[in-house]
Amino acid sequence: MLIQIDGCGQCDDAMTLLERRCPECGHEDEMVVAAVVAEVLSEHAAALTASLHELADRLEAASELWISG
């Protein structure tokens, strides 16, 4: 199962509700975590997304060199 955060909402000042889903099997659930945990997870997801976009750009550039070379 590949769990991804699909959305989040503030329960109160200290807690956040995370909506999670698995893109492979469609499983969905929710979990409540400390707001600081949700913030760390959000920062990690943003950094991972940026890294994956950079990797995709590099692979695209490399494939263009390979095809034209």
C-alpha cells in the first residue's frame, strides 16, 4: 500500500486531520496528528516534489542529448 496525504484540515490549534489515500488500491482513511507533525510532513512532501521535478527535468535534458547525439 502506498499512502499519500490527499488533504488536511485543522482540528484545533494543536491537532491536524490528515486525509490519506493509496493511489494503487484506492484505500482512504483519516488520521489526527499534532500540527507540528503535519507541518513537517508538508515540508517533506514539498521538498520531495521539488526533487522529483528536478530529476524529471534532468532526465528530459539527458534524453534530448542522447537522441540528438
